[in-house]
Amino acid sequence: MLDQVRDIMTRYVELEPEQILPESKLAEELGLTSFAVMSMMGDFEEEFGITVDENELTDIHTVGDIIAYLEKKQAEA
């Protein structure tokens, strides 16, 4: 899943996929705005066939948080 997440994230940050680590902080290290995160989550919805609840995103701060969230949503589907 990390590779899929990295592929999508490279559309939003100017980094190579291998530079995007699970511990990378979305705003502080990757420079993502809240708007970019929301747009990216739309891409994840399409890629993984899930529905993202915006209210659940307040605890997402790292790439690892995104992966955990996506895995949880896939398990619920």
C-alpha cells in the first residue's frame, strides 16, 4: 500500500516516491496544505474504492496515518 500512496502523493509534492516515508509529516515536511490533503484523499477514494469521511481526518498528520486510515476503511468495506 505504501507504494500506491507514494504514487498518488507525488502528484502533490515535488519529491521522488522513495523520499516519502511513513513518518513524513504532511504539512511540516511535505508542505501539503489542507486543500491538497483533501484533493489527495479524493484520489485515494478512487484508487482504493473507499469513502473518506472528512470528520475522521483530524488525526491524520503523517503518511503512516494515511496508510492506517486507508487500511481501516478497506477493512470496513
